[in-house]
Amino acid sequence: MLQLTEVVKQIEAEIQTTQCQESATATILSIPAFDDIDVKQHQTIITDLEKERQRLEESNDLVKELKSRLTEVEQQEETLTSEYDQSQQEQGRLKLEIQNVQHMLESARLNLDDLKSRGIYESHAGSFASIETELGKRPLTINDFDERMLVWKRELQQNIRKLKEPIERLVDRLIEAMSRYLREFTEEADDLVARPEALESFLGRLEQIQEDDLPRYESRFKSRLNDQISKEIGVFNTLLLQEQQQIKSRINQLNKALKSVDYSSGTFMQLNAQPLKDKEIAQFRKLISECMDGSLEHTEAAYEQRYARIVKLVKQLSDKEKKTWKSKVLDVRNWYNFTAEEIVRETGAIRSSYSGSSGQSGGEKAKLAFTILVAALAYQFDIDPAKMSPGRFHFVVIDEMFSKVDDQNAEYALRLFQQFGLQLLIVAPLDAKAASHGAFRR
């Protein structure tokens, strides 16, 4: 069966080939002459005809001119076509620009109508001439409209900032001055506030003071400055001087009692108060002196100088941040440097001077400490050993006073307590040193 199929396919292929040959043979038989299919002969004829046409064109001026004009026309046509295309593109671009400008104009018109309806347009009318001058320095075009508007706004904002800076500084100074006035005159705070918009109120208050109150206040100020304040400064200074004198007086009282007790064989102890060389204390005392200086002068310059000095003194004493300084300068005891001197009884010469306990043995330190302790207690109780009255009670309690003190120094301490009229209670286990002396009398 397969063999028959292959045979059929082979026969069909032979039939197809035979049909193609038959068709080609029919086509050949339909050509009556060989010249009809002689390609070379026809190519030769075409070449000869082209040569004849070229010869005729070259020999005929009219043909040359027509050909030249044809070339020019073709070139003109090409140029015009290109120009037409460019014109079409430019026309499209211009139409788009016109549409954009129309939109911008419409938007600007709506914006102007809105500004006019709100009354903003008229408020800026005074700036139109300067804006027109600024923008007229160079012709304004659609292409640079937005850019020039932004540049103009930026420059304008920079100029505004430059103009506002001194105004802002002035406003800050104005607010500070207002606040300072309200701090000094608190009764005005109910009617005035430290704000720029309240300037008219402050100016009105100033005018009122200048016209109505200032003469009265000036008279009152001068009166208080010369009479009351100056007297108060004088009283203040007198109190400080009294404190000085009291310190000296008490030191003298203590020295009289210390002189009656032998510190060591043939010597006694004396306290000495020397003025302390301290810059802050010296400046404080100088300022008080300056506040009273020229208090009898009645000139405007004297008033101003004295007032400025008193204000400076009051501000320093009122400054809450200067508590340490205030405690230092107002406590007259800080004005002195206290020392203890051991005096030879026969000659009055100074054997030793103590401003501290450095360089001394344990016993010497204890002895000096007893002296300073008893003197300090007597100073605190305001005891005058020479004028003690019966019945006064000055009770002192000390813990383990003689636990590490030799008998001689312990006896010295007890005599000091007795000499200054101090009643002593020693809190300690039974101590032979204290018990050996018993309870002492005033």
C-alpha cells in the first residue's frame, strides 16, 4: 500500500513538470519574431535614443532655458514649502501664546476685581507709579513676565526686611522702656500695657506728667532726697558706725577680763580687731560715703549725682542674687580681721600673735581654743565682767570638754569660764580633771 502511495506522488510531480514545460512552449510559440525577445537589441536602441535626446537638448537654447527655469521653480517651490511649514508652526505657537495671555489677562482681571471689591486696590494705588517706573526700565514681555515679577517681589521683600530691622530694634527698645516704667511704677500697670500700640497712652501719660504732675513730683523728689532719704542714709551709716564702736567696746571689755587671767607664766591674752582690707567692703563703705557727700548742696547737678548714687546703693542691696555679698558687707564683724595676742605682763610686749592655730602643739591649740570660745560666748551674751550683776544666768553645756586636755590647760579653761560669769555643765563620764576642780563659782 505504501509503495502505491509513493508511486502516485511521483506520477503527480511528473505531471506538474510536464504542464510547466507545455506552458513555456506555448509562450515561445506565440512570439512571431526573435526581435521581440532580443533584449540586447532593445537596450542598444534605448541608449541611442538617450544620446539623441541629450544632443538635441544641448543644441537647443530654449530647452536649456526651460530646464533652468524648471530647476529654479522647483527650488522656489521647496523653499516656499519649507517657509509655509515654518509659518504653520509659528502660527500654532502664537495661537498657544495668545491663549495663555488671554488666560493670564482673565486671571489678572478677576484678581483686580476681587481686590477692588475688598478695598485693597485703592490702598496700594500710591505705589503704582514707582512699580511702573521699576518695570519700565526694560520692556516687559510675555516670556519674562513671571520671572521679572518674582525678581521684583524678591527685591521688594529684601528692601522691606532692611527697613523693618531698625523698626523692630526700636520696637524692642520701646517695649523694654515701657516695661521698665511699669516695673518702677506698678500702680500704672492697671491702665497701661507694654505694647507698641499703647504708645499713644504712654505719650499721653508723659504729657500729663510734664504739664501737671512733674513740677509737683520734682519738688517732692528734691524734698525727700534732701530731707528724708539723705537722713535715712545718714542713719544707716550711723548704725553701721555704732556697730563698729560696739565691737571695739566689747573687745575692750573682754580684754579687761582676759588680762586678769594668766595665759601662761607672766603673760595674758588680748584680742585685737584690725580693719580688713577687702575690696568689696571698701567699695560698699565708699558708696555710702558718696551718697552723703554734698548733701547740703542744692544744685541740679548735685541732686542728679546724689540720686544716681543712692539708686546704685539701693539696687545692690535689693538684688536677690547678691545675698552673699549683702550678708558680707552689712555684718560689721566682717569688716575686721580678729587676732589673739599673748602679752608679757611686765613689759607689755607681744610675745606671740595668733590668727589661727597652725604651727602649735595639741595643748597650745586647746588652750587657744578655750580662750577664743570663752571670749566668743561672752561676746554673744554681751557680758561685761567688770559690771556683772547678781542673779544673771549664762548657762553653757559642753560635751567631753577635758577628755584630751592636760590638767594645767583644764584649770586655765575653768578660770576663764568663772572670770566671765559663765555657768558650765560638762557632759561626759566622770572625769578626774573636772572633778578635781569641783563646781566653780562666778
